[in-house]
Amino acid sequence: MSRVSSVLNDLWKELCMGIFDRFKSQGRHKAKQGSDTAEQRMNEKTGGTYEEQIDRGQQRAEGSLGMDRDRDRPEGQ
């Protein structure tokens, strides 16, 4: 019986970790979407006048949160 309990416990841990990893990935995606939306709205509100400063601020904020957004962006954008 001990062996069965051990196997079930291991399976439960793997299942839980898979679920947590999935939520973690979804959370990063939602955070990136929110960051991009905020950047776009700020640029619209300022008429693009402070686009470079807003972009640098967004990069610093995302960098401090471990979200490297430029990895997904093609060169030159």
C-alpha cells in the first residue's frame, strides 16, 4: 500500500506543477498585453511626443519583472 501511495503522491505533484506552470505562463502573457496596451494609450494621449521615453520606461518595468518583450519582437520594430 505504501508504494501505491507514493506513486499517487508523485503523480499529484506532477499534475499540480503542470497546472501552476500553465497559470504562470498565462499570467506573463496577460501582463505583457497590459503593458503593451498601457504603452499604446500613453502614446495616443501624448500624440507620440514622448514615445521614446515611454518605451524606455516600459522596457525598464518589464525588465525588472523578468518580461523581456523585445525577444518576441522582430528586429527594427
